[in-house]
Amino acid sequence: MLNFTIGPVQSSDIVCSIGAEQVPYFRTSEFSAIMKENDELVMKFAKAPEGSRVVFITGSGTASMEAAVMNCFTEQDKVIIINGGTFGNRFVEICRIHGVPFTEIKLETGKALTEEQLQPYDGCGYTGLLVNVHETSTGVLYNIDMISRFCKRNDVFFIVDAISSFLADSFNMAELGADVVIVGSQKALACPPGISIIIMNPKALERVNSIDVKSMYFNLKDALKNGERGQTPFTPAVGILRQINARLKEIEAVGGVEKEISRIADLAVDFRNKIMGMPFEIVSESMSNAVTPLYPLKTSAHDIFETLKDEYGIWVCPNGGDLKDKVFRIGHLGALTKEDNTTLVNAMKDMQKRGLL
Amino acid sequence: MLNFTIGPVQSSDIVCSIGAEQVPYFRTSEFSAIMKENDELVMKFAKAPEGSRVVFITGSGTASMEAAVMNCFTEQDKVIIINGGTFGNRFVEICRIHGVPFTEIKLETGKALTEEQLQPYDGCGYTGLLVNVHETSTGVLYNIDMISRFCKRNDVFFIVDAISSFLADSFNMAELGADVVIVGSQKALACPPGISIIIMNPKALERVNSIDVKSMYFNLKDALKNGERGQTPFTPAVGILRQINARLKEIEAVGGVEKEISRIADLAVDFRNKIMGMPFEIVSESMSNAVTPLYPLKTSAHDIFETLKDEYGIWVCPNGGDLKDKVFRIGHLGALTKEDNTTLVNAMKDMQKRGLL
């Protein structure tokens, strides 16, 4: 199968070969050294400021989204949530569950956030802001510089879910003043799912250390303390952490984060060029390099997903909920090439000939 | 390295070979079918009663311990915790964090629970009991039949952490009347760590569905609902779930759960015979087949761990905290043989000659 979903994506040979190895015992200095390397490279690639720290959570991206909210906000906060789809809505639900007061800025499907939508909240006493820099469900990349300026001028604690954007779009945690950044193992990191990552700047560390979180598994203070010696409080997904280590070093060896971002950007441009004139609309006002969201003009998006899977051996990424029949998405993350793009486009052209598109 | 720890343990060839494969996209009927098979085989091996359900959590065993407590108990409960070591203590901490009223029965290191210790709690209005059937830190397997009788006669909701005991010791969820059973991927299941499993009987399902849990990631109602169609609310550790599938089928193909338990029991007996006369004491009053806890008479347990690792290429399982220098453990789980036992015993005999044991 050729995998154009947004995760799990295709892994490199080295990542797969580590998957075949026995998983080592991990309460050792050898494993601690791997974790320390992971910390350093993740912070380097995110351009985290001096004094930042990283925690690896064995869990889905949602685990880290919830952990971040639980460890950084309380009932005393008042946060803004940019809600442009499934993942914005997830932050809304998390704040609701944990009693964190919030206001949501709800966006229509495919729409970018504008300066005008943010301005009314200037000077209103908000203490935090939650955004999925790339709303993966609709393929909208927000203007993170604009949001950063809002947070800076209002002195707002700034949590960025960069799960599907990290390593795919330019990102500078230090310059943006992002306090917390969340990353997943199965997007552009192109490792198996099972690990999510929370990067915290010094301001975030202070906040985390001052809040008494009602959770054992999501106690970031505890994770940070264990992390000082390259360990985790509980048995982590050791195999995936070793795969992440190999992958981070692989990216570094072939030119670093900018090189990986431009490789993914090239793939996205190539694909977008190749589908010109086909019966799709791209509704997203602002796309990430990670994903091209396609609105088929004549057919159900979900039927296209099923046909490509069953008849062409290709996975594209379906949507759920209201968007199920309207939108499907093409991911540009992981071990893909321009030849793979051609294979996909040819399959879609064949479907078009058959009247299935 | 030869791995005698208690997890991660050595995996079979088929589990390793799946680790080398690309991780497939999972919002598909194909992956749902795998999850349904996993459900059925886990319930079969645990001897779960009719109408039980299974949830796979992407997370450590602790994640499922906490999820079970959060979804099954509230501040209205009054629970007994059998606390014989690190993992008993973990249940104590989880109840403390979540405000679940509890009484702990604290046991000395290596001691089994007695009928006399339980009796004072008869008829005292307890609503729940939490036990780690095998307290992994000290290698004590509790008398689960005795605990089961207590729970039945007091109509107490019965949660069993069987993480290190499942597939290693006989267990019959239906007969014991265990309401919730917790399992990990990296013990006798011998897959990479990253998944834990919660099995619930109909009484547990009722309880879970009646409690409003303050968590998104650990919302078992939501997991159960998604599980009806073989799916999970969030991206799970798809690769490990596929490995679990292959491993469960492998166990089934070579004779089922009883065969696997007796294989592990044989390995444990073989090892225990081979170390007779060596300078170790076994303090556990009641051992699981999973682990042999060794108290070296002359040397630091942690030094033995380090020497075996660095000079013999063998991992045994060290302890933390107060037991660090006192106890180390030999696991009998995973892809090990009697020849491997001989290799380990020969290494220890060599250390003895060198005055290191």
C-alpha cells in the first residue's frame, strides 16, 4: 500500500529496521543517553529557547493536548481557543472537562483566522490561548505570527499544537514566544504512533511547577523530574523512542530541519501542480505543506477513499463527521517521492476515466 | 543482549517482523477486524464472562491503572488497597489524587496477604478492592481466590492489576468475579511497551457508563463506544496493536493460554532449580511464574545488575528505591529457553568465582 494519509505515514528504512529489533531494557544509562539526544534534537528542530525542556508522553497526540491544558491552566484562567475544526474542538472539549474558562473563536471550514477576529479580545484579561497551528481536519495553516503578536501584546500564555505541522512548516518557538509546543510521533517525524511530545519554555516550566495537577499519568512535574536523568516515570514506548532517535539523527544528517521542511514543501507543490484541472476544489485559504485538502466536485469524498484503497492500493486520508463525504486529504509527510505523487495522480485520472471522480 | 527483565521482554520472530513493516492507516475496516480479533482473544485468555468488553489504551500500564480507578470509583466509594510494594503503592497514590476514600493493607516486603489480614474488613461497608495480583516489585503472587471470596461475600467491586501475571499464572476472570482486569503489552504478551488493556465485565461496564469521568483521554465510555466498530477515539499505537494481534494468534495456534502458562512455569522451575546452592535468598512467600526475586547474600543487587549487563551481555531486572541494593529479579516471560537459563546461571557462577557475587 502507498500511504498518503496524515498519519501513521511511511517510515524510512532505518526506522523500520529498528522496529524489527528486540526492545531493550530501559532503566539503563544507555537508554537515558538516547532520551537526552531526543530532547536536544527536538528542541533544536523546534528552535526552543534556552532553558526549555521536553517531555515524551506514551500516548496519542490528544494525551499531550490534555496534559498540556491540565498542567498549564486552572479554573483561574481565561483562555481563547481558535476552533477551526476537529482539533480546535478537541481543545474546547478538554477545557470544558477540566473547568478551564474559555472563549472560542469558531471559524468556518477552510477559513483562516483574521486580525479582525482577534482584535476584539485585546485587553480583555485573557490569560491563555490554545491553537492548532495547522487544523489538520480541514488543512488550514493559521497565521501564527499574527497570533504570536496578539499573545505577546496581551501577555497571554501560548500553547501551540504543532502535531501535524512540526517539520513540515517553518516554526520558531523562541521567536513566536510559544510557551508550550505539542508534537506527535506519526506525522512528519514519520515514526509509528504511540508517542507525543511536549516542549516547554522556561515560563511554561514555571507554570507547570506551580500547578497541582490531579493526575498521575499526566503529571508533567513528575515527568520533568525523571527526565533530568533521561528517564520516564512509567515504562514508555521504548521501541518508538528509539525509532524517533534514529529519525531525528537522520534528519540532522541530511541537512537538518530546514532541509526536511523544504523537501515536504516541494512534494506538496509538485502534487498541487499535478492535480490542476482535475475535478477538485481546494477550499483551505491557507495551506500547510503537510496536507492538501480536496473537495471533490462530483463524488463522495469517502467513496474516493474506499476506491483508492481497495482498487489502487493507495491510502488517502478520509474525514469524519460532517466532512465525511465532502473532503478527503492528501498528506505529504513521511517517506514519499514525486514518483509516488505521479502514481496517485494517475490513479485518480484513471478513476476519472471510469466516471468515479 | 539476553533479556531476563520483566519488561520489555524478548519478542517472537513474528512480532519482530511486524515491527519492521510500515504501519498501515487504521481508520479502515481492515484494522477494525484486527481489533475485534484482539478483543476476542484477550477475553478468551482471561476467561472473561459473557458480555465483557475490552479497551486498548495507548499508554503504560499505569495509564490503565489510573483510567480504571477514575472510571470505576468516585468520592462516594470506600476501597481497600492491598499494598505490598511499588505497584500497590501506585494504586494508593492514584486514589489519593482522585479523592477516592481508601484503606490500605500494607504488607512487608515479600509477605503474602493472609486471611487474618482481610477479615477485619468484612462487613465494614467497603465498596471496592484494588490489588496487583502479582506485586511485580517484590515478586509476590497474592492468593487471588481468597481475595475473590472476600469480594464476593462483601459485594465489593473488584479491580485486578494482572499486568505482570497475565499469561504467566492461571487466571479465571469469570470464576474470580473480577470486575476489571488490567494487562500490559510488554510482559507475557511479549510485545513492545506502549499499550495497556482493560477488560471489563458487565458489572464494570454498568459502573463505567454511570460515572462522569473528568478526562478525555481516559474516558472509557468513549473508548467503549468507538470499540463497538473496532476503533479507538484517538490514533492508537497501531504498530503495537498489530504485533499484539500476531502474538495472541501465535499463542492460540500452539495450544492456547494454558500451554503458554505451563511453558513459563517450566522455565521458572528450571531456573529456580539451577540456582540452588548459590548465594541468594528468595524471600517471596508466594511466587508468580513470571519472576524470581533474588536477595544476594554478599553483594549489592544493583552491582550485580550492572556487571551482568556490562560484562556478560545479560539484562536482569534491578529494583528502585529502598530495594535497589537488596533485590534484583529474574523474569521468565517472553522468548526465553532453558538454554538461556543456563547461560544466565553460568554467568552468575563465573561472577561467584571472581568474588563478585
